[in-house]
Amino acid sequence: MDSVRILLRLLRSRVRSQLAYPTSFALDALGQAIAQANELAVILIVFAQVDSLGGFSREEVLLLYGLAGISFGLADLAVGQLDELPRWIRTGELDVLLARPLGVLSQLVTSDLQLRRLGRAGVGVLVLAAVLAYGQVEPTPVNVLLVLVTPLVGATITASVWVMTCSISFWVVEGRELANAFTYGSTLTTAYPITVFGPWLRRLFCYAVPSAFVAYFPTLALLDRPDPLGLPHALRYAAPLVAVAAVLVAALVWRTAVRRYQGAGS
Amino acid sequence: MLRPYLHLVRAGFRRHSIYLAASLAGLFTNTVFGLLRVAVLLAVVGQTGSAAGYDAADTGTFVWLGQGLLAVVMIWPDRELAQRVRSGDVAIDLGRPWNLQPALLAQDLGRAGHAMLIRFGPPVLFGALVLPFRWPHSPWTVLVFALSTVLAVVISFAARFLLDLTAFWLLDNRGVATVYAAATGVLCGLTVPVAYFPDPIRIALYATPFPAMLQTPIDVFGERGATAALLGHQVLWAALLLAAGQLVLARATRKLVVQGG
């Protein structure tokens, strides 16, 4: 219980320090929102050229994008600072964390909670609200639950992938760039129908890295439409189970990585 | 007069050749993004066979050249100079017997030369071998493409230089740099061809330097559009942005107060 109280106190101080420079903070949040809106712009521009993408209409792809955007924004908020892990390792600052009586991951996560990343989730919320207002989704109790739960489950899956791929940094010096392919790459694989990717990309980036469960399968359930790929019906409700599995695997990989870490003695 | 700057080009090249592992990791990421991006755009093209004048081969060429040039042109700012402004180290840079802007440009050209070898070649070759690709018809195109790429590097450098100079007034220019980095991807034609945009937006985009940083060399390689007009647009923006950089640098230097100690 004590460690939770310490972490909460740490978090409060981080939040206060970020709001100390309001102009810089506002610009930063705006930058994050624009970064997130990049893919939104691409979707809108693409649909100026065609009426459907991978068998999905503009509103359906936007529903995917909204759910994926909130998931990514929340995941980035929670574990995005793991991108700095290579620096912590290189400078030896990680050794300091290891010496403290708190978990390494929870210390890293609370080390720099960047509220500006809410800008990303904000864009997702706006798009999701617009699509729902447009009447794409039947307002049944199951759908309401799905809309509320999917971004949280999606964020859990995305954050697990983040932790897993950032662990590469314990083995490879340039792990951050490699991890980027999976973490930031997921902004593409989650926001589009997986039908646009070829079979190999789908196996690797939608199932093995379970991007398809972040937004695609829940969206099929929300729209109550058959899977164009003819996959089992149960998959569309399987995201929470996948999230649990992802967390377990991520925890295992992270533990193994931290155990084998040897400081440079600096 | 020019000798020191040529040395700086070499130094820029060698500095970046040290970090080979970083380049290789970046290469992997570029290739993954290329594969995902090309899949999305091919799904757009696939239905009608072409979109906004792009067929499958044009689309492959667009994506792989974009992923290759991305690191050469460096569309995302690294804020190195901005951090030197913030820490005050810039006083040393300004005290040296050189003009800061061409000196940094020389180093950036060296960096771009190295990136051309390591970061441009492999993704383009990979894309050309694995997916539909369109090689230029005329051998001259390759030469013009090289020229256009150099101009694109100069324009991108001049824009990043101006961005870094804002640190003289803001001290922490991270917010400005974040907004810039977030916007360039779509504006310069990395994620989607500028030709996809509705006409009014496309025309407005060409009133900015952004398409000249990436879309223009890609268009030259793909032999679309009038070469003279494309290069003219690039030369104009290179000159304008470099001149603006000199002006702002002069004002910034006058503003700078070096405190002893």
C-alpha cells in the first residue's frame, strides 16, 4: 500500500510540473492532436477518391479509427515514456531505479506521465462521438458496453505490445527504432480494416501482434456485420481475453529482460 | 573560402557513418511502415485500377521513395541547434569564423549524403523487387532526381534552421517543433500523394515549401509534371527560406546576451 501512495505522490508532482509552463503545454498537446489527426486526414483524403476501403465505408473506417485512436492515446499516456528506456540504460540511470524498493516498470511509467498525450486520445474521442451521433451503431446495451470497454481493452493490448517491444532495448542498443515499427506501426494496423493488408502482413501485424483485437473485431460486433475474411464469430468478443494474454506475455518478457540486465558499472 | 565548408560536408558524412546500427534499425522501421502504407494505398488503387493518376506501380514507387527519402531529407526536426541556443553553447558557434547557416547546411548535406547510401537505397531496392515499381524511362531523370533531392535537403534544412532559431525567443521551442513534426508527414506527401488532395487544398499546399521537401523529388523520379516548373518551385523556396534564415539569424545574434562565467 505504501508503494502505491509513493507512486501517486510522484504522479501528482509530475502533473504539477507540466502545467507550470501552460503555453508550452498547450502547444505540445496541440502537436499530439495534430499527430493523431494525420491518419484522420489520410482517411478523409482517401475517401475523396473511393467509396469503400477493404469493403468498409468511410463511417465504418472512422469508427475503427476512433476506437484505435483512443486506445493508442491511452497506451501512449501510460507507457509512452518507455521510448526513453535506451537512454536510461545508456546513461546508467536505470541502475538507480533498480536500487530503489519499487518496481522498475512502475517507476519508469510514473517517471514522466505526459499529460500532453491526452491530445491524441482527444481526437479519437471526437471522431468516435461524431460517428456514433451519425447513427452507425445500434444503441443496444451490448453495444454501449462495447463502446465503453473497447478503448480500455485496446489500450491494454497496445500498452502490452509497447512494453514487450521496448524490452528489446535490453538486448539491442537501437531497440527504440525497432520497437517503433510495432508501437507507432500499430497506428496503421489498428485504424484500417485488416482486409487491406495481405495475408503475411495480417498474420504478423494483426494476429501475432494482436492489433486486430484493438478495434477491428470489436467494430465488426458493433456494426453487426459478417467478417469479410470468414473468421469465427466468437473472435469479435475475444478482445478482453487477448488483453489478459498480452499482459501476461509482456510481464514475462519484461521480467526476463530486467533479470538479465547487467549494469555497465557506471 | 569554400574549403572549410567542404570539410564540414565530409565531417557530417563521417559523423553519421559511425552510427551504423542506428541506421540499420531505422531501415527496418522504414520498411515496415512502407509495407503497411503501401497495403493501404494499394487497397485504394485496387478498386478502379488507378486513383488520382496513380496506378499500382506508381503507388509502390511513391511509398518506397518516400520511406527512403524521409531520412535523407529529414522531415522531422532534431532540435540540435535549438538545444544549443537554450544551453547557451550557441555563443561558441557564433564566435567561430564562419557563417553559421552555411556551416550547418554543409554538415547537413554530409549527413544527407550518408543517409542516401544507407537509408535510401535499401528500402527502394526492397520495394522495387517485392512490389510493383516504376523505374524512370529516361536516364536523365536520375540526374534531375539527384538535383531535386539536393534541393529538397536544402529546403528542409532551411526550414529546420528557422524552427531552431525560434528558441532564441521562446527558449523552449519543443511545442513549435512538435507541431511542425506532426504536420509535415501529410503536408509534404509522405503518407498520401499530394495529388490525392482536393484541388483547392493541393494548390494551397504548393504555396508552402512542404511539397518541395518530398513530393517534388518523388514526382521527378516518377516523371510526372513539368520538370522545369517543379525545380523552379524548389529553387524559389530554397532561396526564400535561406534568406529568411540569414535575416532571423542576424536579429537573433543581436538579441543574444552572453553572460560571463
